[in-house]
Amino acid sequence: MDEKIIYNAGVQQLKEGVLKKIVEQRDIIAKARDELRVLYDDLGEMFDKRRIDWLEQQNGFSLVSDDAGRWAVVTSGIQNSPDPDKPIEIETTFWITANEWKDSIREAIDAVMNQ
């Protein structure tokens, strides 16, 4: 009888030890996940800055929304000539193919940057 009690106590200790290790590993994973989120956010901001900097350097490129949640970066279109000295009213028409529309601004810029 004593052997069975000792055996059960040993099994219980093993279960508690395993559970403790699982909890410790879960906490380590949660901490790593949080650190990765911060890193991902920092990288996202860095890449967003790179995208905007790139777009600002492109002459004649336009970021266009279709008012349905899609975006395109285009160079095909016509407009009256801008005044280099001051902002003026401009009328613009764009030609955008269906495959140029992307679901986000980031995707639209990346698609043109990677051509």
C-alpha cells in the first residue's frame, strides 16, 4: 500500500513539474511574441517611411483611391500644366488597369517600387 501512495505522489509531482514547465514556456513564448510585435511595428514604420520617401522622389506618380477601398500608384493620365511657382487648380484624368488596383496603400506603392 505504501508503494502505491509513493507512486501516486511521484506521478502527482511529475504532473505538477510538467505543468510548471508548460506555464514557464507559455510565458517565455508570450514575452517573445510581444517583443516581436514591437520589432514588427518598428520595421513597419521604417518601411512606411521608405515607401513615402520613394514616392515623393517620383516625378509624375500619383497615388489614387477608387473610393471603394482600393489604391493604385499610376503615371498614365493627362492634366493641364502645373505652375512651377505656385499651386493652381488642375484637372487630371488617370488610366488605371484593373490589375493595378491594390487593397492597401502599401501594396500599391510596393507594386510600383518592385517593377
